[in-house]
Amino acid sequence: MTTALLYGLAGIGLAALGLRGSLAQVSLLRRLLALNLMGSGVFLMLGAVAYRGPGLSPDPVPQALVLTAIVIGLGTTALMLAYAYRLYEAKGTLDIAKFSELKW
């Protein structure tokens, strides 16, 4: 099994696990962590796609895109954690089912 295939399969596994967690969890914090896990899987898959093999120079474009996506994901995670903290202060829970006034 090649290194790129191993990284690609690990990335697919992380993305699938994150997708399942974001759909199945009722806690806002757990959903946020699952989305971060899914993002990490996507970054790993992009790194596996950009891998050229031993002895070859790596392609800098996918690396730059992944680094940019990591920085944007970090900012989004910080913002969502701040929102979750404010919701917890206001309602006393992070259970999505308890936020009935936010539904359509």
C-alpha cells in the first residue's frame, strides 16, 4: 500500500467520521468538534492528492491551499466557540433541541 493511498484512506475515514458526528450529535460543542474532524480529513485527503512520491519535488499549490484553509478553519472555529459560549451563558445548555425559538 502506497503512502498516498494510506493518507487518502485515513482522510476519507476522518471525513466520514466527522460527517456522521455532525449529523448524529445533539450537542452544539460536539457538532463543532465533529466538523473540525471532518475538515482535518479533507486536509489530509488534499495532502494525499498532492503527494508525488519519494525523490520528487512537492507541488506547492495544494500545500498553500491547505495552509490557507487551516487558518480560515481556525478562525471559524474560534467564532463558533464564542457563539456556543454565549448560547450557553444565555440558555444554560448546548442541546440544540432546547433552542426552540431559533427554529423556523
